Amino acid sequence: MLRDPLKFLLFMPTFVLSCPAQAEFRFENTPADTVAYVESNLLGLFYHELGHALIDILGIPIFGQEEDAADVFSVFLIDALYEEESAVQLAYDTAFGFLGEAENTDDIAFWDVHGPDLQRYYNLICIFYGANPDERYDVAQDLGLPEDRADYCSVEYEQAADSWGQVLDEVTYPPGGKTFQLGSIVVDSDAGMLTEDLIRSEVDALNKEFRLPDQLRVSVVACGEANAFYDPGSREIVMCSEFADWLAETAP
């Protein structure tokens, strides 16, 4: 997936899913489209957790659920960082990630800090479509976005751009920096190696464009469950290696 450097500069712009560990991911046994699906959803997950990290580090006031704000940041960043073909593929894959989770959940936990997965699915589609409605009409149709919602998606995207775009202006630093740091990397599986490679690449890319007022660590470790989270105490994003296993097991 290719980043568009112009969009990256122009948009100076936590998802916590806990599931039982699944069968171990193996590259040699996994179709290429499934690997791409896993990578896309790991990126979407990482951007969500990065949203939580920025809210904490920059002291951003949030009106409403922080999980919703992190979801918005994730799809906003996908639109901002990637060329159209790659952005569309990421949007499809991450949308299907929410859809798959909804299908694998028997009871909706309305008390949870996360919104229902089907609602997150439609929110993602709406903001992504609203960023470029002329080019993404087919995407909205294909993913079943109702016209009653689609009519307002451009406004929803502008709201996201006005808020997250201004926030990221504060940390954009063209000379680059070193405030995104790799933390603990402890992997002993194909899933862990896939996650590690992806995170190393993202940390390098973010350091080329942004500088935070404090360091943010990103670790890849086995957690005993399919999970990912931001820890404000240590200012660290933890990507659990088991998450890639779960994504491969539940891929559409």
C-alpha cells in the first residue's frame, strides 16, 4: 500500500477488542488476500490506538465517547495518508473487520465504552465516503450505506477534518523527529513477525513527518489474548501478536 506524500503533508492531520486466542497464523497456509486483510485491520487498529495516544499526550478535550473519536481518527488518517486505490482497499477491509466482529457477537454490550460494531461499520463508511463522495459513490453503494445517512457524510467528514486536522497541525514537523519509539518487541510466531514488520514501518513513517511533545512507545508482545490497547501510564501502544491470528481466523 502506497502513501501519497502530498496528502500526508496536507492533512497535518482505543479500540480494545479482547477475544480468545485462535489457531496460529502461518504464512505458507494463508492466501494472499487474507494476509492483506490482516495487515489492513492491524493498521486500522494501530491508528485507532494512536488516536487514544494523541488525545492523552496532547491533552485534547473530547466531547462524547473517546472510542468514537479514536474511530474517526483512524478512518481520517487512512484517507489522508494513502493513495486512492490503497485507501479504498483499507476502508473495505477495516469495514469488514467491524462487520465480522458484529457477526461473531451474540449479545450487544450496550454498557460498553465502544459503540455497537454495526454502528462503527456505518460510521467508518460514512466518513470515508464523505471525504471524496464523487469518487467513492460505488464504495458507499457496495457497502450498503443508506442514502439517508449518505446525504450528511460530507458534513461528517468536514467535522472530522476540522478537529483532527487542526490537532495534527500541532505535531507536524517536516524535518522529522524521533518521538515515536519501538518498545518491547517479543515475537515467536508468524503473526508476531507480521505485526512487528508493520509496526516498524509505521513508526519509521510517522517519525519522518511528526514530532510529539513526549515520546510514544509502540510494543509488539504476546498478551495471551487477541487485544490491543494504549496505556497512558507508560505512554505506550501495545499490539498483541495474537490479534493477527484472530484476524486470519475470522477473515471473510
